[in-house]
Amino acid sequence: MALIKMSRAKWKGPYFKENLILKNNSTKNNEIFTESRSSIIIPNLIGSTINVHNGKNFLKVKITENMIGRKLGEFSPTRKRFSFKKLKINK
């Protein structure tokens, strides 16, 4: 069963928090803290660093041209990598 990704209606435009743009213009070092993982990256944010909350802490995301049109949450994983621990065998 394939998952169908529903996109936002074109007449509504991309979803992003307006305070991201306001903070981007007002900060000196272009570093913004946000919890809005569902916001779409727009061209105005290129070159800035956004700290995206993943549920526990903030992860730095440097915005580049390749990221335009994607969501902020795609670049801050919420789960840790899992690896099996090796057992010590005494001989």
C-alpha cells in the first residue's frame, strides 16, 4: 500500500510562520530558533541558520538553495539511530 502525500492547495501558497521572516531580518548573525517544523523553506531564508526543535533540543540547519520548497522538519530528525550492542564473550 503506497502512501499518497497530500500537498497544500496552490491558491493558498506555501505555509510558513511569518515570524521566521521577521526574525531573519532583525537578527545580526542570521540565527533563528523555531519549533515550526511544518514551515516550508522559502528563498528569503537562504544563507541563514535556523535552529529547529526536534522535541528535545534544537538542531542547527544551514539553509541552502537545494532546500527550497522542503519543510524544516525534514532536516532535524526526531529519533536516534539504533545499533545493537556487541556482547563480550569471555573465553
